[in-house]
Amino acid sequence: MDDIDAMFSTLLGEMDNLSQSLAETTEEVPTSPRRSTFGFTNLNESLNELEEQDLDALVADLRSDSKTSEVSTDQQTGRQTTGQSAESAMTQQSEPAVASSSSSNAAESSKRLQMSEPQTKADKIKLALENLNEAKLIVKVLMSDGSSKALMVDEKQTVREVLDKLFEKTYCDCSVDWSLCETSPELQIERGLEDHECFAEPLSVWTSESENKIYFVSRPQKYVMFKDPQLFYMWKKKTASLSGINEQEKQLLLKENFGGSTVIVPDLEGMLFLKEDGKKVWKPRYFVLRASGLYYVPKGKTKSSSDLVCFVHFEKVNIYTCINHRQKYRAPTNFCFMLKVSYKDMVHVSAMGCPSFHDFLLKICVSLS
């Protein structure tokens, strides 16, 4: 009886050891977080990180572009054949051979288009890599409804061209207010990319660990300076008088300030709170906006041009709006924006606080324009 008890105890011990070893081998390996935007460095890696539905959409776009290209090539070949046949009787005799060649090309194209759809993720990635010519950047753009779109973007394409791509893939109203917005959760800032700038430039400097994202959103303030120019060129007048400006008067303002040989910048000025990089204190300073940049009035000086000190030139400065800086950086106001010197230079960053939303809107829109 004692032998049976000993054997039973030994068996229980072995079963316990076995269950523990199985638990250890089935532990899940922690997965690295997926990036929202994929860059130039490794296309294969970028494609692997795409969600299944995003990869399917990308492959569908590639196949569609391939079909369009092949049809265009066949049509061009046909036009060339027709032109050659009209030149001489000799070329008319050779038409069957040319037509045969064209038919052969069309047959090959048709055969390729009738190939079975890629089934596995590996097949889809292989097809994508084979068809990626100049589209060297794969970008995941987040929509306002929580969905996303995967796009192939050429490194030379402008923001406007990328927006046109998104218009084809969405059911939005294609208004001029739609924008691509770059956000940085780490710094709690965001910036609407300008239509004329190269889309790939700000994205190409993001690191693989970056949490930055690109959103496709409607920003009604995008062209407010051109929709309501009286807010900027007549800002010293009372708000009540500005509301009575009609469309004809707005067009006259635009013609006066933008229709000449040089653009006239609104003479905005006022108090702003300044927080320079590496400092915790927000200092009030009186700033003056000029065409060349932002200037401030030193303490004890006047607002005359000779006394103004240049704070920053706008040539290599990007302007971001700040999110929740009152809580994170103890800003004295909710309406803040940040000046970041160039894309690749984070050495000098300054945050500015405006007393009111009206002042904030004026400073931001004029600076961006």
C-alpha cells in the first residue's frame, strides 16, 4: 500500500512539472506596437506591418494602376500602327505583322489581368513590391471616423496631390477645407500641412519609434484669411462693424493686398506670452508681425522699426498649434502655438500663448499664409 502511495505521489509530481513546462512554452511573445506611418527605409517591413484590410486596399490600387497603364500602352501602340500605315503602301503590307504584335501584347496583358487574386499575405506583399515603381513611401492616413487608408506616395508628391488621392478613395465633399494634419502626441502639437509643400519631407525624418500620425480632417480655418480678409486687415475696428462687410468689399480687400507686385502683410501686433526652449517661465512680450518675420519690443523701448528686435524669420519655421499646454506646460492661456525651426532641427523650439482665441486665430493664420 505504501508503494502505491509513493508511486501516486511521484506521478502527481511529474504531471505538475509537465503542466508548468507547457505553460512556459505557450507564453505569448510581446509584440511591438504598430506604427501609424511607414517610411522609406524598409518597404518589406512596412508592408508586413499593415493591417490585412489596408494591404488588400493597397494591392487593389496597384492592380488598378497596372490595368490603366497597360490599356494606355495598348492604345498608344494602336495609334502608332495607324499612323505608320498611312505613310506608304509598303507599311500597309506590313500591317498584319504589326497588328499581330499588338494583338499579342493585348493577349498577354489580358492573361496577366485574369491571373488569380493573391490569397496569402506573403503573395500580396510580393505583388506590391513588384508593382512599386516610384512610390517609395507607404503611409497610413487616419480618418476622422476612426478608420484608415493606406496610400502609396511618391517622394516628390505635394500635399495637394495626396489630398486628391484621398478624395478618390473617400466620400467627402472635396471641399478646400480638407487637410492633412501632422500630430505629435509626445509634444502635444499638431500642424496642418500646406498644400504646396512636399508631403514626404516631414515624414521622412520620423524615427521608427515615432508616435506621430497623419490625419485627414476638415479644417474650416485653413483659408479663413481669404474667406474673411476683413478679420486681418481691419482687425482694429470693432467686431460689430466687421460683420457687415459684404462679398464685394472682401474681394476689394484681397485685390488691394494680394493683387499688386508684392503681398501686403497685415500689421498685426499685441501681447503674447513666450516660453523659450528649456525654460519653464512664460514671459509677456509685445510682438509685432512683419512680412519678414516676428519681432518684439524690448522693455522700455517704443514700437518704432529702429527699436524692434527680430525674434524669428519665417523662412525655415513651421508653426504648430498646441494641445492642452495649459495643463502640461502651465501655460497662462488655452490658446498656444509653437515655433519649430526647420523639420530636422529641434534645437530651438518656442511656445507662444495668446490672450484670446481671436488673437490666436489672427497670429496663426497670418503666419501660415
